[in-house]
Amino acid sequence: MQGYLVQPLSSDEACFHKRIGHRFRKPVPEDLESAIFEYSESNLSKTVNIFGTVLASMVSITSIVILYFVQSNLVRLGLSVLFTGMTIHQ
């Protein structure tokens, strides 16, 4: 099994394998009975791009809604700085 990194799965990775990964994975051809799978990079990349786009849109809309309900101009200014910082570091 050359070229494959085998290590225990974290709980997040195990959740991904159970809920989403089964749609993208196929067994490694050298050892069909092992628990090692390959994932299609193009399908996985498309899924991550869609998820990132939806998440970025939700952050923008959420910040607008929060700023709408805040009455204090000083708090609005602070929140604007916070939201701007969040979008820069993503």
C-alpha cells in the first residue's frame, strides 16, 4: 500500500465518512477488503467550494441583520470592525 497515509480517524473525519464521504469514495484497488478509501478530488473540491460560498453568504447576511437590530452607534462601529476582521481572515 504505497503512497497512502494510514492513521486513526478523528471524530470529525469519521462523521464525514459516514454522512457524506460514501458518495465520493471508492476502495483502494490494491486492498479491496481494507477500510482505506480514495476520494475523487474533483467532486470533493466542488462540494467544498459550494459549502464555502454558502457559508460566506450566510456570514454577510447575518452581519447585516445584526447591525440592523443594534441601536447604539458605538456598538455598531465595533461590530463593523469585528465583521470586517472576520471577512479578512477567512
